[in-house]
Amino acid sequence: MHFIYPKWKSLPIIPSNAAMRELYDSKMDLNDVKEILELGHDCVKGKRKKEVLERCLEKKGRRVKVVVAKGYNYSLKTDCWVVIHVKGIKR
């Protein structure tokens, strides 16, 4: 079975196991993550590694933060964006 992952900057967006649980708890999916990456702004509060991005967006009355890291998916044999954290904060 092949799953078609949404892409951002020509790379697929793939969630970590922890991020998948956070997406489920937040009632979000990878298309929401793509939207936040495309429309959101940088919201880094501390130091991050070079290939780690933190983006925020006001969505559905809450501020949503997504953290992604550039990685490699061995199943797909391609570089990818790994979603490592998703957090929604009610406003």
C-alpha cells in the first residue's frame, strides 16, 4: 500500500510517531501541516539546528505551531520533511 504524502518545497511531509498522535489529538492532518508551513511565519523561540524549522499560524481560533526537520525516508528512498511536533494553543 502506498500513501501519497503532501509536499512542501518539493519534499514529502512525513510525521514522526509522536507527531502523528499530536495531529490526531488536535484533529488535524498532514494537509493542515502543509498549510501552516506555506502560510505561517517563523516562530523560533530558542536555538534550533540548521535544518529544523518552526512555523506558526492562527487557525480556527487558535495558534498552531509545527516543527519539522529535514530527514530521509528509507521506505520512499527520498529526502523529506519529518514532522516532529504539532501544538495548538487556544486563543
